[in-house]
Amino acid sequence: MDAQANDDNGSNAPVVSSLKSKLVFFKKGFRKRPSALFGLSLILFFVLIAAFSSWLAPVPPDSRNPYLIPEFGYSPEPKLPSHSHPFGTTEDQYDLYYGMVWGTRTALKVAVIVVGFSVLLGIFLGGLSGYFGGWVDELIMRFTDVILALPSLLLAVVIVAITGPSLSHVMISVTAVSWPSYARLLRGDVLAIKNREFIQASRALGASHLRIFLRHILPNCIYPILVLASLDMGSIVITAAALSFLGLGAPLGYADWGQLISLSRNWIMGSSGNPFAYWNTFTIPGLAIFLFVLGWNLLGDGLRDILDPRQG
């Protein structure tokens, strides 16, 4: 039993050591790049808001869905920030503060789900294409080229228009136009690695295709995918917000940043003699989207610099 325990500890020691070395590596990299650290701070700020949204903006007791924004009247004219409404109200008197807090959770949910499925599809199709080559590569890459040749936002609009407006259909449509970039990126890396000596040695030892790909090829190709994913987290939210602005996203009254900006479209010019009369209706959700995208872009740029050995 003691010998077995020692063997287990010995087998786990390299894994723990490797994990510690990677953490130290990233820690040193972030220290050298304050912009990446600032981007990470912005992301953590939004994550904390999403995690504590039920405490920051308590759900009304009569609400059937926590993502539905409370409505305090039916007046079409927005109201400025006040004690009862810290961010004011939109048209039709939706509470802007509640919508912003729960909209943070919506933005993170959309970004994580869309990027997650896009990465999985890209790894699966790009891995098949690069590893097996031949007619498999030709078929997958030509299909990828067709999707990349079409404007992504236009194609997403068409998919949502066919399936019907809803947040889930927005996520499906954005995923459908986002995976090709991951597939092409992974395919190129797989082509560069699959014929190296350590891969050939694994084949000679009788390793299966799946084991070779998961244990030897994918770990050497994953870092560029992670960088692209971090950069896409922000752009995905912009695309989803654009679809919501066009009325193709979540239903009216749903906590979504894009819809909050859509509710402000009639008030961007303000009132006669006061162009900033309703500044809160578009400035606050617009600033949230800007900071969210900025955080992910700064983090993605930092990860690219840290993980690229050619960077100084």
C-alpha cells in the first residue's frame, strides 16, 4: 500500500509542478503587461456583477423570470436617474439599473456559450481536416470557405429570421458564423505538427488516432485558439447586441444590453434645446458594452504577447 501511494504521489508530482510553473509563467507575463492586467480586472468586475446580480438587483417577488426587467408605468418618455431608479428608466418605464445588472449575466452567458460551442466545433472540424487531409480536408475547408465568404452579421440575421427571434436562436446563429475561424486556425497548426518525430513515434507505438490528437497534437495547438477565443468574447457580445437592437434577439423587457440601447433609439437626439436630456438611456448601456469588449480585447492581446515566444 505504501509503495502504491508513493507511486501515485510520484505520478502526480510532475502534473502539480507543471501547473505551478505555468501559473508562475502567466503571473510574470501579466506583471510585464499592465494593459492585460487592466483588461482582466474589467472582466472580473463584470463577472462579480453577474455573480451577485440577485443581491445587487433583487428580483421582484411577483416576477416569473429574473431576467424580465420591472416596469414602473407605461409612459413613453424616459426618466433621469433618481433615488428610486439609480440609472433612470427607459421608454415604457423599464428600470435601467435592473436591466444593466441582469444584462451583465446575459452578456456573459451569450459570450461563454457561443465561444464555447464555436471552439468545440472548430476543434472537431479543424482537427479532422488537418489530421486526415485528403477528401476530408477538401470537403470541410470548402464548406468553411463558403461560410467565411458571406458577411457574418448578414448570415446571422438570415438564420434568426428563419428560425424566429429569440435569445437562444441568436446564440445558435452567431455560433454558426463563428466556428470557421477556429477551424482554419487549428487546421494550420495540425498540419504543421502532425508529421513531427514525436507524433510518428506515437504512431509506431500503436497509439490510436484519438489518443494522438488529444494527448500530443491538441495541447500543442490550443494556445492560439485560447487567444482567439478571448478576443471573440467581446465581438460576440457586439454581434448579439446588434441583433437585439434590430429586434431579432430577446423579447421586449428582457435584460439585454442590446435591447436597452434599442429602447433608447428614439431619444438619442434628446429634446428640443437639450440634446443630452436623455443621456442615461444610451450612454450607460453603451459604456457597459464598450468596457466589456475593451476588457476582453486587452486580455486577448496580453495572452497573445505572453504565449507568443517571438514577442519581446
